[in-house]
Amino acid sequence: MILIVYLASFSTAFAIVLFLIPPLSRLAFRIDFLDKPRQDSERKIHKEPIPLTASYAIFSGFFIAYFIFTQKITPGTYAILAGSVLLLTIGTLDDWYKTRGKDFPALPKFIVQVMAAAIVFFSGIAFEGFINPFTSEFIHLPYMLQFILTIAWIFGVTTVINFSDGMDGLAGGLSTISSATLFIVALAMGQTESAIMAIILAGSALAYLRYNKPPARVFMGDAGATFLGFILSVIALDGAFKQATVLSLFIPILALGVPIFDNLFVVFKRLIQKKPIYKADATQIHYRLLHTGLKPVQVISFLFLISACFSLSSIILLLIDS
């Protein structure tokens, strides 16, 4: 696929998201779909109500551009769309509860996220195995193990991106860096479909960042954050994890390094303290950095730099492995 197609798909997604966010934000004010400041929450650091409708712009920008520029429509395409709709729906319910100062139950979110991952798996997008470094033969994992690893990966990445969405510009910026990295990896591996998905997601996330950079004028809420995480996980499964060697298995993990490693630490800490894993608190790295006295812009700049270093490491790993 020629470079101009990738540029056009990126630009289309970027333009659609950029165009849709303002009218959706005005709609949010009319229907009171706003993230309101709460004095009893250390996680809500904004002082004015913020629209929670950016998720629908990101979703629309991604899929409109994807259906325009994808070379082929497969069962996997419809599975990704179906899973995304499920996550957008349950995320919207979660966000609606938050606008009313309530917490949505964790179990329905868990069930829907697993369902979305299962739909993708049964469409044929799965972690099937890896190349034996000693014999160069592809090792097919048992079907049940494929299922467990695929569900765990999709659910895990969806969750860590959602957990990282606690500061203006952070989740959008990390998703932009990760999707750009996966785009480069897909190009190097000759995987055009994964590359087109990755560059479209980068355009969508970057356009959102235009309105979400500090001080944020719009939020994507759980609906948008879980959508970004879901698509990133699928891109890795359909790209970097395909025909992977033992060494290259770490490429997508490094591309998503900041949210993955930070939230592994958070989950481990919550388990040690016997706290619910899904219970929102201020233990993520961005909150810890804020507590050291850094300004929000300094925190996200630092985390973007660390994410870029992880991404560069993943690309170097790809070059070593090729």
C-alpha cells in the first residue's frame, strides 16, 4: 500500500474527529452529559464541568476512515465493529452514572469486555502461537490456551488504557504514541491491514488530543478509553503477534509499556492491600507524580517521553529480531 493511502486515512480520521467533537460537546451541555468536579474525589482535578462525548467522535472517525480505506472486509472487521459497539454502549452507561455522581457496577463492565474479546477471538483474530527459536517452526498453542491468552490480552489492554485516562491529554497521547509505534511495526512486517488500522487510530487519538490537552475542553470517558484500548489490543493481535518469535512477543508489550507496567504495579498493590481491583483511586503513576509537586503539563510530558522510549525500544527489538 502506497504512502499516500496511509496519509489520506490518517488525515480523514483526524478531520472527522476534529469536526465532530465541537457539536457533540454542545450536545453534552444540553443533555447534561458532563463530568462534574467533585470535592470528595482526589482523582477529579478539573474545576469546570467537561463534556463526555468525545468517544462518539473517536468511534465515528475511526470506523468511517477504516471502511473507506481498508482493502478487504472480513468477519474480523465486523467482529471488531461489534466489540467496539458493545464497549461504547457499556462505557456510555458507566459515564452516565458518573455524571449523576454514582458508580456503575464492575461486573457488567467485566462481562461486556470479555464478550467483546470473545467475539474477536471467534472471528479468527487470536494469539495462535509463536515461532520456535531453535527449529524455526511455528508452534500452535492448544485451542483453549489460545482463547485464554487472547481474552486476557484484549481485556488487559482495554483495562490499562481505561485506567490511564485520569489526566488531561494522558490517555490520548499514550494511545497516539502506541498506535504510531504499532503502525511502524506493521509496516516493517508487511501487514497492511494492521498498519491501516494503526494509522487511523493515531489520527483519531491525535485529533482528540487537540481538545483534550491541558486544560481539557472535552473528555472521552470510559466509553472512549475502553474503545482505544480495545482497538490497540486488536491491532497487536492482528499484527505484531502474528507469526511472532519469542523475542518479538515483547514488541507490542513495550509499545504499550507505560500503561501496562504502571497498571500491573497498581493491580499488584491493590491485591496486596486487599482492595478491589476495579475500585478507582489515585495510585496510578500520574497521580503519584502530581503528589511530588510536578505540574500536570510536566507529568504528561515526562510520561510521553517514557512512552516514546518504550516505543523506540520495541522498534529496536523488531530490527534485532528481523
